[in-house]
Amino acid sequence: MERKHAGDSGITVETPETLETLRLRIEQLEVENVALRPIVLRMAEARMCRDGVTMIESCPHCSLRRGGSYGYAGKHDPACIVTVARALGF
């Protein structure tokens, strides 16, 4: 977007992008979404790693550990890719 100052009022006015530019950007985002969707869906499944001896499960993407004496309570960290993917609707 191009920025223009509106006189001496100190207000900055942004000129909108052209419709064609926005259409191209949408197409790029849709292609990116299609490419990333299988990856994000895999991450959103929240596959856990299980220790065969202690039977404690852990998330390979964050500090979540559950099972054994911990029970199955617990959530993925806020920055975990699983949490992010679920927040995006995957």
C-alpha cells in the first residue's frame, strides 16, 4: 500500500491496493494453504510419543507429558504447533 500524508494535519492515508493485486494475493494464499494443509493436519492430530517402559506420553512439539502417574489431564503449550493448528480450525 502506498502512504500519503493528508496535508499538515498529520494524518496518514493509505491508498488501497488494486483489485488485481488483491486477487493475485488471494490466489497465492490459497496455493499456500493447499500445500500446508496436510502438514498442519498431521500436526493437529497431536500424535504423542510413548515411552514403552513408563507408558508416559509426550508431545514431540512441546513440554506436554501425560500418562503414568500424571493421568491424561494436560494441554499443549500455547506456542505448540498443535495448539496453533487447532486455533486455526484444523
